[in-house]
Amino acid sequence: MSDLADVRWVVLINHEEQFGLHPADAQMPAGWREAGFDGTEGECIAYVDRHWTDMRPLSLRLTMDASAAERTTPGDRAANGGDSYGR
């Protein structure tokens, strides 16, 4: 078994904006791309902690945002500075 303390890691991100760590010298898994950061395992974990602040996949966030916008009534928009026609 190799010593993982000497392994350089790369931070990866997928199409759902989920992050992962992968050994820098290994072939990148399908569906992932580099997020622009590499370092020790601890440095990469710290990077992910700073940048992955919403654990929901991108598709879920977009669906939830669209649902929230659809639930907004004209009266809600008027109360927030728009008129009752949503302008």
C-alpha cells in the first residue's frame, strides 16, 4: 500500500456542480472536469469546504428556484414593489 501523504490531489467538479477529490496523477473519471485547484488532501478539502456551499445538485437548485418563482402570486410581486400584473 502506498503512502497517501505524498499524493497530490486535484479538485474535480461535475455537470451538477458537485465537487470531488481525485489523485492528480490518475486518469480523470468520465463526467468530471478540473475545478482549478490541486494540492494536498487537506488543502483540497479546505478548497471544497469554501466553494461548495450548497450541497444540492444544480438541477435540483434550478427546479426549486423555478417552483418558487411559479408560486409567487401577483399580490406578492405588488407587495415587493411590482404591480399586480407582475411588472
